[in-house]
Amino acid sequence: MKAVLKFFLALCALAGAGAASAEATFYEHDNFGGRSFAARDPLNDFTRIGFNDRVSSVVVRGEPWEVCEHVEYGGQCFILRPGSYASLGAMRMNDKLSSARPVDRDRRHDEGRYAPPPMDGQITFFEREGFQGRAFSTERDVVNFDRFGFNDRASSVIVLGERWEACEHADFSGRCVILRPGRYPDLRSMGLNDRLSSVRALHPAARYDEGRYAPPPAPVYDWRRRPQERIFEAPVTAVHAVYAAPTQRCWVEREQVVKNERGDPNVGGAVIGGIVGGILGHQVGSGSGRDIATVGGAVAGAVIGANVGRDGRSVATQDVQRCAAVPAQGRPEYWDVAYQFRGVEHHVQMTAPPGRTVVVNDNGEPRL
């Protein structure tokens, strides 16, 4: 009798463990940001917890979950397999969920009811700033960049899907920063240019102090192809190379100021004027040209200085800052590409000029 009772209790414990293992955490923003709440039991109305039409990303553990557009599991529904869904945009359910419930893993469902499988997180390091030079990508933890010939070489980073912790030394030691999904064109801003030696993915549901995060990155588009995703070729209709905004170059010029004063010519003024003019002239040109510029500056300065006190006028000088816009040079920052898909015009920004077509999915979203 005791053996039967123990067996029955064991079955109950297993059943309870199975129910408890089904958990979903819902987040207010993409990439697991903003407010969140975790659920282990069915929720037929998100309004009760102030989260109706607010969910943008989800983490599912243990068993699959069914998420629905309306309360009481109505409207369009998708089944989410265990994994991290950084954005519900791929299934067009962003800010649309109103109810959710766990689903028995062993129960068969039509394949069309399942959401696209979640993508693994990926981080790509570039040897030069602006995502240029050699690149190194990983979807797994790397304890030492030496193994890939990339130790102390990273200058820019692109993060997809998950948060990653990047560290100064091997084995995730030294100074570390948490990188959110996005584009980091220059690691100098966080003092880690050419200094990274290890990196690891972080659990989506884990919470960290805000001081551990790197400055917010520029948005990034996850262009990776999803499993079993149909792709098409859309014709390119226009391409525009976009350069960086013009920079401002400033310099200091010395200008004359004439004052009405009477007095004798000032010989001392010629000496002082010559010295100041020589310094200004020496900053222009290079090589033999520098000597010529220096002499010219000295003569001009001496003339200005010698004029002090002549003809009842005083000619002084003052420093004036002048600025001018300098057009950006070199490679474009990106290419703005327009393409047509099913009668609708789309735009995408690409880091390289496209060919005659762009690969897209069924929603017209670009893929690589």
C-alpha cells in the first residue's frame, strides 16, 4: 500500500513540476525592454494586469504558449515554442496581445499555428570603426578572442537578438559592459576600442543595474533568414548614396582694428607685431613653404605694428574665430535603397550598394 502511495505522490509531483515549468515572460518593448510580467497560468484578459495591447517581446520556458489577439483566446492566435522572441513584429502581433495560455507540448497542432522559430542571438565584431575591416561573428560564448585572431582588435559591433556582455580580458574578466541589440559604430565612446577579449550572451529575463550597460546603440534590423521562411526577389527601383553630414572646421584669424589716436610712430610696436605675425604665419604650410609663410607673416606683422601712432591713428589687432562647413569625404555612410514588392514601395538602408534585386520574405522584409 505504501509503495502505491509513493508512486501516486511521485506522479503528482511530476505533474506539478510539468505545470510549473511552463512559464512566459511578457515585455513592453522590443528586445525585452520596459515593464514585464511573468505568467505560469492561463490569462484570459491582459486588461486585468494593465498589459492589454502592450506586449512587444516574449520569453517562453518549458512548454509552448498560445498567445492571442483578443481576450478569451479569440482572434488570431500563435503558438510560441520555448525560446526568446525579441520582437513580435515578424508575426504582426506587436502591441496586439490580449490573452495567453500554456499548451501541452505533446498535443499535436497544425504547423500553421506556430510562430516562426525564435532566432539565436548573434554578435559581430569589426576590426575598424564604422563596421569596416575584418569581421568576426558568434552565436555562442567566447572565453578568449585569441582563438579567433581577434584579441584587442574590435572597434565596432553589431548585436542581434539578445544582450551580450563584452569584457576587457579573457574569461569574462576585467572591465565589462552589457551591449543591447543595436549598432555600435565606435567603441571609443565606452573606452573599449581595441580592448575586448571575451564575450557571452545574457539570459533575456535577467535584470542588471543600468550602470553596467553601454550607451544606447543605434537601431539595428535583424536581416537573417528564419527557418522555413519563403523568400522572393524584389526589383530595385532607386539607389542613393548617403554621406555623413558636413563637419565644421574652425580657425582663428587676426584682423585689424583702427583707432583714432595721435602720437609718434612706435618702434617697439614693430617688434611686437613682427613676433605675433611670425607665429601666425608659421602655422600655415609645410617644408620650404613654411619658411616662406613665416617670413611673409613676420613682414605683415611688422607693418601692422609699425603703424601704431602714425597719422593720428592706432592700428591694433584682435583674434577672430571663423568657421566653415567641410563636405564629408570618402565612402558613403550607407545606401538608401528603394524596391517594389507586390505593388508596395519599400526602403532599406544597406552598408553596400545592392544588385538589381533585393531578397525579401513574404512580408517584403529584406533578408540576407
